[in-house]
Amino acid sequence: MTTTTAVRSLVVALILSAASPARTDDAEQPTTSSGGGGAIVSLGLGPSPGGIMGVASAQARRGSRLWGVRLAESSEFNLFGPSPALADTEFGLLFGRYSARKAGFVTASVGLSVVRSVRRGRSLSSNCNSFSFMGCLFAATRYEKLVSHTIGVPFEARAVLASRYAGLGVGVFGNLNAGGSFVGVALTLDVGLLR
């Protein structure tokens, strides 16, 4: 199974879980009610293929329904590498499901976003000097900066250990788009009226 197929399968599963009606016959009832409203502000950081990912979101919930905005960036991690760094930045609106659990909550969301992708074009310059002491170890080649914008499908699935007002979580975040799809895992700090 390719990475693209796996990500598409995950998005379909998230869409189905977000669209499915809430079950009242669940044998494992949460100790807190998810029937009221709440707000979640979340900041996260973690790895993505070839780099690092940062996520910031603000979400509101009513019962098991969840909606909000998200800013996420997946960027190449290169201290001394070529410039510009490859990056995908999204601003999205997400809709999904919230479910309270004994020790926190879980969420699954999908939506629509605008994505800005930065890629490298032709080589412009290199500061490689093979006669220097370190050779080309810390040489940085400079490339033409190619910027594109596209529409994407953001998705996420999170599990958070939380008290009523604060929590720590882990989530899978990603975006499917024509300019540069990305996926990553992030540890999150969540605050608000969580449960």
C-alpha cells in the first residue's frame, strides 16, 4: 500500500466517522457529558516526512459536533541545506466529531483549506568552496523560490488526556492537495472548556 493510498483511506475513514450519527447505546459511557458546548485551543509540534510540522487550531463544539479553524505548516528541516526550504502552509476550516472519554476526549475532523506551497526552481548560486577546511559540508545552494496556491482537504484525528480546562494529546494531521500533500504526527497542548 502506497503512502498516498494510506492517506486517502485515512481521510475516507475520518469523513465517515465525522458523518456518522452519535450512538447512545455505547457500553462505555464517558464520565463527563459531551452534550454541552465547549471550546478548544490547541498548539502542536511534531515530525512529518522529511521535516517538522507545527499546528495551531481553535475549535468550538456543541454536543458531539465540532467545527473550527486550523493553521498548519509542514516544512523541510535543513540547518545548512539548500534554500528555500520546502514547505506547505495551510489555513483551513474543519468539521468533525467530538467524543468525551473517562480520561479525556477524541476528535476526528475533515474540511476545506487554502494551501501555500514553496518549492525550489533552478539553481541560482552555491557557496561551496572545496578548498576550505570543511569543504562543502556546510555549503548552501540557493534556488529560485517557486510559490503556488491551491485548495486542499485538511484532516485530523486526535486523542487528548484532559481535565476540564487543560490537556495533553497526540494527533495525526494532514492535507491532501495538488500542490504538496502532507501528513504528520504532533504532540499537542490543549486549553479551554474541554469537557
